[in-house]
Amino acid sequence: MRITAVRSRTVRVPLATPTRSHSGTMDAMWYLLVDVETDAGIVGVAYLWAFSANGARALAHTLAELATVAVGENPLASARLWERM
């Protein structure tokens, strides 16, 4: 089995109650939804949380770079993937 694609999309989830902190008020949460597809038809699903839209864009860029290493690799060889990334 080999990884054939890593896809992501950014979503903004509004908060019912805004959260305040020393850095400001958050009225939404930003997530990067990730699908790791294999040639066996198995799709792994994960998400990454970001503090802001800019953070989500940075995560998406980083993930795209890591995907260039992961595609073609065995998804079950996590130690090898970790080492290569």
C-alpha cells in the first residue's frame, strides 16, 4: 500500500460564544481538514487547529511540502515517514 495523495482544506467554524484572551477575541476556530489517500482506497482523515486564517494558510503550506515526501511511501511505516519528513 502506498500514499497517493494528501489533500487539505481550510474551514472556519464560528463560535457560539466568542472567547477572549490577552491576545484578543476569537469569534471562530480555524481548522485544516486533511485526507491522506492510498492506492488501496483507504483514506486517513485528520485535522489541524490554527489560531487564525494566517495560521491555517501556514499549516496548509507546510503540509503541502511534507506531502511531497509522503506520496509514494507506505502509510504504515510511520517511523520512516517521520524520519524522511
